[in-house]
Amino acid sequence: MNYLYGPVPSRRLGLSLGVSPIPKKTCNYACVYCQLGHTDHMTNTRQSFFDFHEIIKEFEEIKKSNVLYDVVSIVGEGEPTLYKDLKTLIVELKKRTDKPVTVITNGALLYNQEVKDALMKADIVLPSMDAYNEDTFKKINRPHGHLKFNEVVEGLISFSHAYQGELWLEIMLIKGMNDDEHSLKMFKEKLQYIKYNKLYLNTPIRPPAEVGIFPIDQKVMDHFSKELEGISIDLLSSIGFQSDIKDDITAIKSIIKRHPMNQYEILNFLKTRSCSNPQFILNKLKKDTDIEVVLYRNYQTYRLK
């Protein structure tokens, strides 16, 4: 599969069948915490990167195999709203499934009318808002030069009041960057203008793109959750990874291309597939030159280079 992957476990959505309509690491942000690593292709120009007919063709193949999933998530390996045919893709996916079609986005282009029109067709939109002013925007999200915080947040506010589906907002809290009392006050101020159904609070749990990026303390997370009336993602649980690909190595590489896995997730994944020698597979992965193994928070996390 070139455009579809999983299903992968999502702590918010359940079993998520992923759709990636953009090339690897193509984004208009270079977030310091990104689990995919550094943004290789920084752009703010929307393009028809792939033929949506080819994406739909893969989805129809998945349907024939009777894969179980709870939701179809358009997210992939960068920022999905950069895909110029997003509206058509959402509409065509909804014709072929009775499951919710969601878009996970950094929210940067919600000021763009074409992007707004496209996302209006989705059942659930999950934008992020990690910053509360231009300074934190540049420090955390490191946006494309054409993006300005005020324009981005005004786009989010405007979209939130027009959108008829479920809007689930997420804030990534990073130790020493946006986890102090001033940040809390500023987030409160911004949130009062946004119409959302759920607010999730996250913190880096996988190796980030930059060094010196750490998760916030649990007490701080509890404090923010209470004050902002948000849901800490740490409190959510997820089920394991799945793949219809027969070969274990190929299946794992297909998943970690978009969703890094630590050694315990890989071993559990292999266990569900009745792998006779999971440690042998893990050792092969470590030697694979396509794979980067990163030690973070005492976990060995595997992701594609």
C-alpha cells in the first residue's frame, strides 16, 4: 500500500485506518516535538501530490479484505491540508464507508477558504494549537515563513464556529516552553473564542525532532487538565497495532513509516501475529539501514529514516 496504512491504535479514535495523501515529511511546520523527525519538504503551497483515484483504489482494496477499523483518518506523514484534492478525497471516502472520516491537522491553513470548504465535509476535525502568540508559535511549531500566528488562530476560530461536525482540539505541552502559569492564562484566553467539542492535552511521548524536548510533569498535566477542562491523553488507552501484510518485517516497516513504535509495541504486535521468534525480528529491524532506532524516555523507538 502506498497511501493507506494500519489500522493503527489511536488513544482518541480507536482503531484508525490511515490515509496519507502527501509525500513523506511534507509540512508547513517543523515542530520541535514531531515524532517523524525533521521536516524534509517545507512548503505552504497546496498541491495535488497524488492522484486521488489511486488513493481510493487502495481504499477499495482494503474494503475487500474486510479489515476492521473504527475510523478513517486522513493524516499521513505531514500536513494533509496541503493536499489540493482533499475535499474530493473526503467526499469519495465517505461514499465508501459508514465509519467517520476524520482529518488530523496542524490547523495552519484554516484561514484558507478552500481548506475550510474541504474540512466541512469531514465528520471529525482534529486541529492543534500549541502556541498562544507569535513567539511561542515560532519556538514550538517553527512555521513556514508565510504563516503568521494571528492569521492562523483567527482561521481556527472562524472555522470552529462554521463547522457542523465534531471539532477536537489538541494542545501539545512541552516542558519549559508552554507549561507555566503564564502559558495557562494565555491558553485560557484563546480557548474562550474557539468552539470545540473536546480538548485534549498531550505531551511528547516519542522521540522528538529536536534535542532538549521533554514531557511535562504529571502534576503540571493534572493542573492544566483541571484549569482548561481538558482531557489528558495519558488517561486514554489504545489497542494494539494491526496489519494485513503477511511478512512481519514489511508489516512493521509499513506502520513505522507513519507511526513510530517502541520495542514493546513491536513485540506485542508480533505476539498478536503468533510470531515464533519476535526477538529475531527485533534484531533484524535494528540492523535494517532504513530504520532509525532512537532511545527516548528509556524506550527504544523505531522509525523510518
